[in-house]
Amino acid sequence: MAGAFSSINTALSALRYQQSALDIASTNIANASTDGYVRRRVVGETVGAAAAPAVWSRSNEIGSGVQSSGVQRMVDPLLDARVRREHGRQTYLDTKAAAMSRVETGINEPSTTGVAKAIDTFRSSLDDLNNAPNSDAARSQVLANANGVADAFNTQSRNLQDEMGDQRARVVATVQEINTVAQQLADTNRSISASSGGGSDTATLMDTRDQLALRLSELTGATATPQADGTMDITLGGASLVSGRDAATLEVSAGIAADGTADGSPVAFSLTQPDGSVDDPVVPSGGRLAASVELIDHVLPDYAADLDALVEQFTKAFNDAHALGFDATGAQGGEFFHSSDPDDLAGSLRVVVTDRSKIAVSSIGTTPPAAPVPNNDTGNAAKLADSITIQDGYQRLVNGFGSDVASIQRLAANQSTMTTQVDAAREQQTGVSLDEESVNMLMAQRSYEAAARVMTTVDEMLDTLINRTGLVGR
Amino acid sequence: MTLSRMTQNMMSRQSFAGMQTAMDRVAKSQEQLTTGRLINRPSDDPTGATTAMRLRSSLSSQQQYVRNADDAVGWLDQTDTTLGTMGSQITRAHDIALEGANTGAMGPDALAALATEVEQIRAGMISSANARYLDRPLFGGITTGTAAYDANGDVLDPAALGTGTGVVRTIADGQRIRIDVEGPEVFEGADGVSVFTHLADLSAALKSGSTTAISSAIGKLKDDGDRVVNMRSEIGARTVRVENARSVADDASLTLTNALSSVENVDLAKATVDLSLREVAYKAALGATARVLQPSLLDFLR
């Protein structure tokens, strides 16, 4: 048999519970647009008879009110894992597409100022020189246009080198950020295990944890594994980056020198564990880091190598043709183009000939030791012009790169649809709906009012019992 | 996608994404319209970009062929005019020789006068033989000098003749044509004696009144005149060839420009219509955003 005050206690529990429901609704509304915030829900449970009655005891309680059994974070761990994976892919593709688009803009084709145009103009000026071998203007024009070709190749090579330099700097900065985020996650893990041990609410820490894990996925494509105690472990390329309260340190082990320049080998990473053991090499599976490595090790050097091959072909053919001819004084033609750096033929391409009379367009002349006799022959001009045969190769190169850029942009756009979709799915689960919270508030308010009314009612009943009972004849 | 819950954030994000997409399309249309080009970078259309580069390269060659042909025609015309003058001078000398051959009717004074005229014709001929086009002697082969003949009618720079490729112009892909005539080709007979020597001989013969010498000069001058005429018809043939090539290159330039334009340039009408359509889509996205994001349950609760 419940006591007389039992209902007052029940009403009190309802007041408390509805108040916490109102608290949660207001927290949700306050954080409606906070990044990484996951909506909460207070879970109520009926307070009833003892779950495990004592021997011979018997309860005829109907119910003793309500209590909050905890605050629930509305997440789906599987969906979160999916979101991390898709974001890692998205960042990888976006980084790659952005860098390749920049390089493509630097290639500057088709245009009236690129390499192709410079080569055409150079060829034309050779024809003009053929038409007027005695004209200093025509000779100067050939030299100027030859320098134009060299400049166009230099510019393109410099763009590639700049982009590679930027990507190396980006790798270094990303590694720093990864280490910071990993350390933050380890710290958050420590707080979570301490708090949950102490029974405190860990929802906010969990939000932080999920956000940090997402960031690490975006940076490296690392996989996250939630643990039973609420902490999260991160694995990068098979090695542990964050394990519980410990974070390993990621380092660039090869490929980038201390001053940010290339050291000639492919970019590689190592992980130093807190206990001093080293995992080497560690290969990032995706995200920004993998994209930068791919750009530095493959995409950009491949293009540069193809460009260098074209420059080598161009230089050799032209120099060979030039050496067969004789200049305005009748002396044999020397080297015309020269690349000083064998590792960067396009970037170091220069015109060696500075004296306009040294352009060897004549096919007649004298080889030393006889004294040269000047002439206006142009037998070699056509051979010089015909030696320029890299247009096709260059068009193929530009076409190939353009196709690559178009394809990576398409992939990034497709991935973006996917990422948006999983983001929406997650938002569906975790996002705050203001309408929903308004309804929750309304319910909490009304329930609170009703519970208060219960109290008044019981109070009136007791008033009747205490003050008006047994007063016959008074 | 089935939605069990919809939140304000999702709607904002969707609206934002929609607006971004619509605006991106507007920007793309705008880029095409402002640059006037469909292909602004290789990735816009890799195949089209290659075609455009190829067309540009061919166009540049064809335009150069037109320039080369123009230059060649100038040179050939100059040669033709010069040879025309020289031909009539030779005819005049031939006429004088015929007149002088009639020694019975002419006194020594008249013959001397004829001789003087022949000498003047000779001087004029030598001067014509030194005619230049853009500072180069037309008949001097590949000489770097400013004249082909000296005042005595002798070749100044024999080493520049009959050697190398001569003066050539590229008038089409792989098609090179020689446009110059070397002095000896037209002014010298098979015996290697030049028309200038013949004229000097004629002048001397007139002065001496030797009928045999004058008759022999008549025959030689006839041959000299024939060579000039033959060479002019040869020059005419070359001019025709160069002019044909020029008009072919000109046509090709036009065709290539059209082709390049169709690959690379924006169809203005289409691009404008596209822009309008995309603007409408963008405005619709803006309108939808403005209307969707405003109401919430809070507007309806007291």
C-alpha cells in the first residue's frame, strides 16, 4: 500500500524529469548550428517495484514516477565510419584536382601565348629569315623568337617546380597538423575514459572525439576504431597513430629535405610510437597527405619528364640541323639551344647564340682552317624549320594532361555527390530539428504543468483529509 | 534517398549547395561569353583542345606560306620587269646593228653615233643587271654584295653563283621553289660570253665599220634577245606556280580559321540562351531558399 505522500513524490520526479527534458531541448536549440554537435535526447524510465525483490517481500506499487536513465547521443557508429571514409576520399580527390587544375592553367593552352604558339612563331621567323638572309631585322627576330620558345618552356617548368614545392610545403604542414590532431585525440581519449569512469556525462567529449577522428581521416585517410570505453583508436597504413591515451608521431622519413626541397627519393613517412619503436614506412591510404604524395611522386614529375623529353628531342634535332649549316660569315654553325641542368631540361633551356650573324641558315661555307666567306645562301633554313617536329608530341602531352584533369574533376564531382549523401544521412540522424525541439519543449512544459497540478490535487486531498475530516458538530 | 527526419541545417545546406551549383553554371556561361571561347583550358574538352592546337599550328604555317609567296611574287615581278626592259634594249641594239650593217649608206660619223648609242645601251643594261629587290641583287645568286656586275660587265662574285640552293621560297608544305635567275643563265650564251661583251664588240665593230664583225654581232644579239624572252616565259611560269600556291594557302587559312572558330569559339546565341536559362535556375534557387528557410513551428506557437 502506497503512502499518502507517494503521489507527491511521483509528481516531484515528473517535475525533475520534465525540467531535464527542457534543459536538453534548450541545449539542442542552442547548438543547432554548432559544428560536430550531435543532438541529445533524455531517456526516461518508469520507477517501479524493486527489480529484485527480497525474500518473502511483496510489492503492490503501481509506479513511483519517472527518472532519467541518462542522456543519449543520437549517433550511428557505422554511419560515422562511412562519413570518415567518404570524407577521406573527397579530400584526396579535391586536393589532387585543385593542384592539377592550377598546373593546367599554367600550361596555358590552347592560347596565343603558350609553348605551341612560341614554336609556331619561331618556325615562321625561320621562314622570314629564309626570305631575307641579309636582313639584320629578320635575324634578330629569329633570336627573339628562339628566346620566346625557351621562355615558354622555362615558364611551364617553373610552374611545375612551384607546384611541387607548394605540395612539399603542404606535406610538411599537414604532417604537423596530423600530429597536433592526433595528440588532441589522445588527450580527449584520456578525458573520456576518466570521465566515464567517474560517471560524468561524456557527450561533449564524444563530439570532440568524432570531429578529431573525422579530421584525421580527411588528412590521411586513416581508419578509426571506437573502443568499448568510449575512446577511439586510429590506424594509419597498418600502424597505430592513436591508441587510447597515446599518440604516435608522424615524420617525413624521405623525399623532403629539412629546407623543404626535394631530396631526390620518393616521399615516405614513419611513425614513432611513444615507447620508442618506429614503424617505417607508413603509407597514407587517402586524404590530403596521399594526394600530395601522389602529386609530388607521380603526377607532376611524370608531366615534367614528358616535357623534358620533348625539349631534349627539340634541342637535339635543332642543334644537329644548326651544326650542318653555316652562319652569315660562312663559318660552321655551333650549338643553338642548350639546357644546363640535365634534371630539368625544360627549365634550364637557353639560347646559346647571342650574335645574330651566328644563325646558320646557309648550306654553303667553309670549315676551318680555311677563312670563311660570307654568303646569302639559305639552304639550311628549311632544314632548321623542318627539324622542329615536337608539335604533335606536345599536343599529345597537353591532351593527355587535360584528359587527366577532366577525369579527376569528374571523379571529385561524383565523390562529392556521395559525400553529400552520407553527410545528409548523418545530419538526418544527428542534426537538430528546431520544429522537433519546439514540440519537445511544448511537451515538457505541458507535462510540467500537469505534474504541478497533480501536486495541487494531492495537496487538496490532504487538506480535505486533515482539516475537514472529523469535524462533525464542531 | 528516404528521409525519416529533416532538420533546418539540412535544408540550409541543400539550399546552399543548390545555389552554388546554379551559380557555378552561371559563372561557366559567363566565362564562355566574356572570353568568347568554348575551350579555355585543355580539360574543358581535351580532344577539342588538341584539334584547336593543331589548327592553330597549321594556320600559322599557311599564313607563313602566304607571306613567303607574296615575297616570291615581288621578287619574280621585279625580275620580269627588269628582263622586259633589258629585252627591249637588246632589241634596240639589234636594230642599231642592222642599221649599222648597212655600211654603204652610212658615213663614219653616223656609225660612230650608233656606236655611242650602243655603249649607252650597254651601260644601261649593266645597270639593269644590278637591279635589286630588298637590297639583294636579283642576278647575283647568293652574293652578299650590293651588285651582281661591275662596270665592265664582269660578274663580281663568281663564287656566289651556281652553288647552294640559290634563292628559294617555301610556298607549301615541303614545296620549295627557286625564284632567282643567276646573271650568266640569262646574259651569257653557251660559249660563256656575255651580252655585255657582245654589245662592246658591236660598238667596236661600228666604230671600225667592219661589216663582218657587225653581222656576227647581229647573230649573237639575236640569240641574247631570245634567251631573255625564254627566261621571261620561265619566270612567268614560276610566277603562276607561286600565285597558285599563294591562293591555295590563302584558302587554307580561311578554312582553318573557320574550323578553329567552330571548335574553339562560343556560339553566341546558344551561350546567351544558356546564360539566361542558368540565370533563371539561379533565381529559382534563391527564391526557394528565401521561402523555405523562413517558416518554422515557432512562427505558429503562441
